[in-house]
Amino acid sequence: MNDQALKLGDFGFAGDDHVVPFDVDALDVRGRAVQVGAMLDQILGRHNYPEPVARLLAEMIVLTVLLGSSLKFDGKFILQTRSDGPVDMLVADFTTPGSVRAYARFDEARLVEAVEKGEDSPEALLGKGVLALTIDQGAYMQRYQGIVQLDGSTLEEVARTYFRQSEQIPTEVKLGVARIVLPGKGERAESWRAGGLLLQFLPASPARARMADLPGGDGDEEDTNGGHPTDNAWQEALALLATVETDELLDPSVGAERLLYRLFHEQGVRVYDGTDVVDQCSCSREKVRNILGSFTAEEIKESTEDGVIRVNCEFCSTEYFFDPADFKGGH
């Protein structure tokens, strides 16, 4: 064995941009943890969003990675908001095995006004609307889509609501985002980092995981546990997760495995091989050409400017140029 070999009690580190699945059998919980660095910084740096927008999109990306990495088949998981706030749309998607892309749309004037008024929290920037969660298994399979209302809640709260309403799985989510200042080459460089933990209560007995009825249900009764079951194991898991500080979610010297050990070493936590996530768009010149090929002559004409058709990918900012003569009615 060399000097790099692990010793008893040591463990390896997945590092940044790698999702770590785990379970805690003693508490009947399982989940995923992730820290994202270069992947996130590349996406946000490409678009140069104002800081409040970048922070919000970073949360969306981490949530998409935590949820999308659970897919057991080849496909795509898409998270999208449509709302009436200054940031009226966020889109992030995860394509198996680990490609991530995302972008935000916002009203610059409304954003400046919101920041000046101090109304720049993530929930205020989103406003009211809907969050759609879509699972796409390919051209020959029906899409599955779940919708949850955005009503001034954080993305963490919206995720909990979705799992409560649609999946009936007690779920807790914790997200953290920061802009880290690091020494650069003779200058000070800034880098985006984010982290997240997803925890779900999945006991063998379905009765143990039963959630309280939603308000207005037939068995509606006062909910004193935030919609979570009163099972002691789940309450213990929630109490432990509540101790996690944002800095721990982000700190590369802590890492996902060490954080999980800090949380659950008394109960016993088991981690598994995870998934690398990368900044990778699915656009291509051929795909754009195929879309343009379905346009009518009038649509080709309307898309032409200064003798060319220019198409910009909103996700990766790649620009594609086409000669309108290459398409029907383009002459």
C-alpha cells in the first residue's frame, strides 16, 4: 500500500460537482448531498447575471441536481418557474447521466427597483406563479409533470410542498449559495459555490410514513408538524439536519462525506458511488437546423436579419448562423 492508501476510519472524498447518495438505516431515511463549484461558476459566469438573479438560479441548479440525479433511466429532469416577480422565469435541467444547463429571465428595471427597496430575497424576486417539475423519458414515452404553486415561499419550501402533495414522501431540503473570494493570479478572483442536502423518510411500513392530510381534505385536522409525520425517527432526522450551517454545505474542506458523517455518525450513515455533474448543453447546429427546417416560408423570412438567420442558445449562449436560402422558401 502507498502513502495515499486509506487508513482505518478514513474515507475518500467525492469533491465538487459530484452527487453523493446515502442512507441512514437506523432512521429509515435516505438522500443525496452535493457541493457544486466549477460547474456552477461556468454557468453563472457565462451569463453574467446580477448577483440576486445568480443566487436564485444557483439554488435552482442545486435543487435540479438533487432531484434529477435520482432518475433510474435515461432521460431528462426539468425544473421551471413562471411567475410575476422581477425574475419571471428560471429553467434548469438535468440530462442523464449528469449534464446540467440553466438560465434565468428577468426584468432589469424591476430588479433594480426591488433591490433598492430591499425586496430582493429569492421568494420576493420570484413572486407568485408556478413551479413545474417535468420528467422526460424520451420521444416514445409520455412525459410526467407535477405543478406546485409559488406563493412567496422559498425553493426549499416549494420542494417540500411538492413531495407532500404529489409524492406523499416526507422530504426535507437544505440549500446554500455563496460567492467566494479566493486569491487569484496576482488579483482577487471570485467564484460561485453552492451545496445542498435532500433527505427523505422511507420506512418499510407505509403507515409510518403517512403524512397529514392537506388542508381541506376529508380527514383535515390541525397540522402541528409542518406536514411531516410525527414518527420519532423522522423527527430525529429533521432535528439533525436543522443543525447544518450554510458554511458546512459550501466548505470544500468539509465535503459531502464528512458532513454526512458529522450529522449521522451515531446512527450510522452509508454513502454510495455517485454521479459527476457537468456544465453541458444539449444544443447543436444540427438540432437548430432541423427546427428551422420545419418553419414556413413566412417564418423563415421573419427570422432573417441582414441576410442571415441568427439563433442564440439561451442556455449556453452559443450563436448559430444560417443562410435562409438553405431552407424552403428562403430564396
